[in-house]
Amino acid sequence: HLLTASSMWLSMEIHIDLLGCKDSKDVLLRFGEILQFGGPKGNVPARANVNNIGWGINWDAFNDSLRDLEVGGIWGSAKKIEFPLKLIISNYQDFSTSEPKGFKILKEILEEHQKEYKKDGKNFQVVFS
């Protein structure tokens, strides 16, 4: 994760490289790994009776997990991500071509969270590069 000067404040930049991701599961796992949605070393499906590890690895869980960035993920054990935040998503073309519906869902969820965080006075940018 890189911190860069952005306007008059420091902005956290997180790069998410989707190289090799051809379907939704690949993309969800990549985001889950980088953003630690299931906690450290918890990028696995959540299971009953196993606390503090894993996450849903589906679009609903992805959407929910994006709400928990500042508190360390759904278990509160991941690195806390601060705002302002800029997600830079690269090498997404294979995914957008092989699964256009999944790519559309990804963009819609990210755009919705940009709006939601803005309502809370937080800067959340998403850049597809």
C-alpha cells in the first residue's frame, strides 16, 4: 500500500492488479486477499462454527465488506484502511471481456460505495487504469 500526497491531505492508495482474473470468483478472491476481507490469512469461505476467519466470497459479501474498511474488516482483525482512499484497479480487461456481467456488478458496487462514503464526508476514489 502506498501513501501519496493528494491535494492538501494524505491519501492512501491501494493497487489491485486483476492480472489473470477471468471470472467473478478470481476477482473476489483478489480483492479479499488485498483488502483482507476475512481477516489476515482469512481469504477463504466463512464456515459455521469457525469464528474470525473467512468471508462470503460473493458479490453480497463483497458489498458488505466494503463497509468495514475502517474497522479492520468483518472480524475487525484486518489492517484498518483510512480515508481518503484511492483504489487503483489495473489489468481488469480479461475479466471485463470474459465476464461482462460480473464486471458490471463490480463497477456498480464500487460506484455505490463512492456515493455512500461521500455522504459521510469521506473521499473514496476508484480508478480503472
